Amino acid sequence: MTGRLIRSAADWAAVFRDRISELGLSHLEVDHIAGLPDGYTNKIVNAKKRPGARTIERYCDALAIAIRPEVDAERETIMRDQWNSRR
């Protein structure tokens, strides 16, 4: 699985889809492992639903995905002027 930039809840779909494929699991298997209703994973990975914080946490646990915050260099460039204008 390669690193992906996550800027919104919708961006998680691709991360989960890739990891599920890498592990060779079905969507139904992931639903059961994560303790979610049958069919929920399909809705998330096909962007029919956006995962909330608790759902993201459940998927990360079930799929052994670590969340590691780091600076988004592209976004930092955009925000820099706003930070400097407040000084």
C-alpha cells in the first residue's frame, strides 16, 4: 500500500479500497471484522457514504492502518499568507 494524502473524509475510500484488495478480503469480511453492518464497506469504498471519525477508526483497526500526522507541504504554501497576516 502506498502513502496517500488524506484531506477529507472522502479521501479515505481509496485508502480502504487499496488495503482491502492488498489483504484479499471481501467487503463483507471487513464489515464483520470492523463490527459494521453488512454492506457498509461497499458504500464507503464506492463513495456512497463518507466515513465519520468513529468509522475511520474502526476501519484502521480492522485493516491495521496507522494514522501518522505530517505536514502537508502543498497546503502549508497556501496557508502561509494567512498565518503571516495574523502576526
